[in-house]
Amino acid sequence: MSSSRLFACLLTLLLGVVFAVPALAQQPIQEFQAYEDALARGERHANYWQYGWAGVYATTLAMNAYQASESSSRDDRYDARVGVVKSALALGGTLMDRQPHPQAYRELRDADQDIDRARRLMRSVAEQERRRRSLEARLGSLAVNTASGLLIGVGDGRGRDGAINFATGMLISELQLQTQPRQASVAINRFQPARVLVGDMHLKGEYALLVAPNQVGVALRY
């Protein structure tokens, strides 16, 4: 290697270090802020999701309770009684099954900028988000909707109505699952592999685009 090329490589490496040090110094702070912002949005989404779906099920519970006693159709009264049970179970489950984001957000604010603790917390919340959309999370609604469909279709001898009741119930349950917050998963997946070539040196790490209301930046992680 010629002396001029060696000098150019050393100069490039020196400039890379000079510019990388501020970025590396700021990266844990930026990453922590990105996680804090994600959980703050997750907390708001979780509250909207819980109270919104609770309102939906409370409304259907009231409507079914009214139909169960006041409807002039015998079939409608029967279906409404089944609906009362389904709506009550769904309402209770929605109110009791709290999303992890509000608690995680409080824990993150108490983490005192500890980035390792923040990463563990975000991975935990992301895993809970995954489980809440897994096949196992659908088993409860599957059991309830199957039972209600059989009660109407087999127990009351109305197969078509039972099938419609089952399909409608599963569609609503799936919509409830899919509208859950997933900010932690998005925040973690924001970091992508990166490879930087400085002369003959290869540096591996991760980068993330950080977008805030008043700034746009890049976080580096080596």
C-alpha cells in the first residue's frame, strides 16, 4: 500500500471516529426516548382500545337484554339470551385483561435512562403483543362462539342462524385482536442491520431512523 493511500485510509478512519463518537454518545439517549415515545403512544392506544371495546360490548349487552324480554319473535328472544351471555363474557374479559403498555410505560419512566433495562422491558412488551395475537389467544373466543352457534344451530334447530352467529362472533373477536396496540414490536423492529466500510475495515451494527415532532435523526448501535 502506498503512503498516500495509507494516509487517506487513516484520515478516513479518523474522520469516521470523530463523527461517530457524538452519534454513539447520543444513541442510547435517542433509543431510550424512542422507546419512551412508543410506550406513551401504546398507553393511549391501550386505553382507547379497552374502553372502546368495553363500550361496544356494554351496548350489545344492553340491547340483547332488551331483546331477550321485549322482542315479539321467539327466535329473536332466544338469540338475544345467547347474546347476553356472549356480551357479558366479552365485556368482563375486556375489562379484566389489561394491555401491558400502561404498566410498562410507568416502569420505563422509573428506569432512569437505563437503556439495558429499557430494552428488556420493550422485548417483554413485544412478546406480550405477539402472544395476544397468537392462536392461543383465539381459543377462548372460538370456544364461546362455537358453543353459541351450537345452541342456536343444534339446540334450537336453526342451522343457518347458528352458523351466522358463529361467523359473526369470530369476525368481531378477530377485529378486537387486530386492533390491539403493537407499538413495542414496531419500536424494536425499527433497528435494522447495518455494515459500514471504512477503508479496509468492516464495521457491523444497527441503525434506526428516529422521527419526532421537532427532529429527524439516525441512531447507531454497535
